[in-house]
Amino acid sequence: MIKLYYKEARGSLVFAAPDVAERVSQIHHALRASTWGEMKSLLPSGELQKMEPYFSEDEEGNPEIPSDETLNPSDYVPGFSDGDYPLWLQAEQDRLLPHDLLERFGIRETSVLNGNFWTIDPANEAALITELQARGVDAQRRDDLAFY
């Protein structure tokens, strides 16, 4: 059985593989930290390295950003302001859900900066989950996670 997590975000149901949903949620949580040091401590393994090409480094190769510096993700996180980071899962729905169900329950839309994405009306939740279960998908609602 395939397992997916989902939630309602920005007026749409959004689905993700459990590991992806948890990782993206952890990144969102870290980006809400008040300081650079707090953010670094909250990021999942490997995420800071993805940002490091954008930092100047000290002699040991560590980013020259004081741990107590107030965090403004737009200053240090490439892609944050334009919606490219962390991963926008709403744009990934066609990789997870059967196309016929997306056509039946969703609307394909296009954003100016980030391309195509699916909006799935939350009013269709019960019917969509029933269809997914019939196809061997265990979809668990996870409103405690931060992903969209």
C-alpha cells in the first residue's frame, strides 16, 4: 500500500510522500526561527549545505553569519522570496496522484513564476480519499505539518 500525507493549504488539498512532507515541514519550521543559529539547529541534515554557496566563509569553511543575527530568510536562503525554496509540493501533485483523479477533483493552474500546479478543492476531500483508498493509497491527513 502506498502511503501519502495530505493537508489543506492555501485553499487546496496538498499531498506528499511522508518523508518529503516531514522534511519540507521541518524546513518551514526552521525558516520561522528568530535567529540564524536557531535556524541552523532546526534545519534537516544537508539543507544548510544547499545554501552555503551563497555565503562567505570563515577559515574553517563555516558561514560568516553570527548565530545571534536576526533571521530574515530572504537574505540568506536562495529561492525563498520567489517561492522556489523549500519545495512547493502543490506543484508536485501530478507526480503523486493519478491523472484521472486530478482531472476529476482538481483544477490545473499556472503561476507566473513557478509554472503549473494543481488546486484540489477541499470540498472534494471525502470523495478523493475514498477513491485513493480504493486504489491502494493510505492517505493520512496531517494538519500538524507545514507544507504547501
